[in-house]
Amino acid sequence: MLDRKIYQIYKEGCDVSIFLRDQQRWIEDARIIGIEGDIVTIRYEMDEDYENSSWEEFVRLDSIGAVSRKLASVPRGYTDLLVSDECPEAEQIYPRHQDQDL
């Protein structure tokens, strides 16, 4: 089941977080760039000591314990969220009314 999900994520090309069971660590904001047999190629970037480095790892499919994808992100702190005028009123965070000026 997990191998089908990994293949689907690979085809979609989205960023994911991957847990490697054998190393007991998470790889954040990674991209699956290839699958060949039971080998998965993962590319990700890391910031260490003010240096950006790009890594590419080959991991076995059975060493992947979990894969998660970020659905959305919200900035920390107080900020006004952007809301589209085309969004249906029932789905708006703060419903707008015709007679109300913001």
C-alpha cells in the first residue's frame, strides 16, 4: 500500500516529509525524483551553519516508514489572511456582506 502511495506522490511531484525507519529520522521538504525497482531517489535541501546544501539519497522502499505531505501552511504571528472575492461565502473565514464595508 505504501509503495503505491509513494509512486503516486512521485508522479504528482509534490514536496513530502519522509521517515526513514532504519535511521530513525525525518527528511523534511523532500522530493521523490525517481523510483527504480525497490530503490527510491530523494532530493532535499538543508541549511547548516549559514550554508545551503542540496542532497540526493537512494533509499530502499522497505526502509521508508511514513510519508506525509503538507496540505497548507499559515504564517506565524498576527497577519491578515488573504481571502479571494471569488470564494463562496459559506467557505470564507470572515463572511462578507454586501452592506458591510471592510
